[in-house]
Amino acid sequence: MPGARIELRFADELQLLVAVILSAQCTDARVNQATPRLFAAFPDAAAYARARPGELWPFVRSLGLFRNKARNIVGAMKVIEREHAGRVPRTRRALEALPGVGRKTAGVVLVHLGADHAFPVDTHVGRLARRLGFSAEVHPDKVEQDLMRLFPKARWGTAHQLLVWHGRRVCHARSPACPRCPVASLCPRVGL
């Protein structure tokens, strides 16, 4: 899967963070429809930090939980402006201290900024980890621990992206496309 990559569109670190926050319980395609106008209206952390959450609503209304996401983005950008000179922090601890940023969001940002090794677990990664026998756990933090023990640290980001890509294109939740799966011969749960 040489084309495996993040599907959110962004031009810089702030846009990446905003897009990942917006992607919670939403498709990347839907986020990509909303963000061009949002990014044009709010070009930097200072612009978001000066805004009231309601000013973001017209741009993100089509996304689930848009009120909470707008409030979290404005709150995160206020912290970024005040404590990080307008730049996205490069540590998990600092990212997770931002409003609206949990472990998975921080991990995705770290992986795509090349700032730190992380193995973010979303629904696709969790599902494939169980189907492929990498983990028997259900809780994302426990799945992440299993995957981090299984894969070399230098491969965590790549493995995360490959599992997401494969989960979206082949190993679907309800009806996996096992006949066209490139790793079906290695899968202990073909068809599940």
C-alpha cells in the first residue's frame, strides 16, 4: 500500500491540528469539505484565539459536535498563542494539555509532524489489531500498548497509517473484502 497517507488536507501544523480535532466522529472527506473556508478565515493561532467559538460555527456546522469542536479549537489556540508562541507543541504532554486534544489526536499530530513516535489507535486501527491477532483488547490505550510492544518504535507511525488505510479500503467493519486483501493469507480471522 504505497499510497497510504493521511487523508486530511492541511498546509501547516496549525491546520493539521484543527483538522484532526474536527475529524473526531466525522469522516476525513467531510472535514476536507469544511476546512478550506475555515483555514482562509483563520490563518493563524492568533486569529483563532481572538475569535469566539460561535464565529467558527458557519464553517464547521456540517460536522458533528461542531459547537464543542469550535470551543475546543478556540481554547487550544489561546493556549498555543499564550504558552507556545503560536506554534503547535511537539510533545504528547503539551498537546494533551490543549482543550479537545486527547491521546489519539495528539498521536496523529505527532506522527504527521514527525515530532515524536506515536501509535494512535482509532476505530480502524483497533478493529484491524483485533482481526489480525495483534491485540485482544478493546480499549484504545490497551490496544496501543500492545501495538507498541509488537512493532519497532521507528515503524509506529507507518504502521498506524497502513492500518488506517487498509481498514478504510479493504478490511471494512461489516463486510471485509477478504478476496482482494493483500494480507489475507496472514490473517487469522479472514472474513470476520
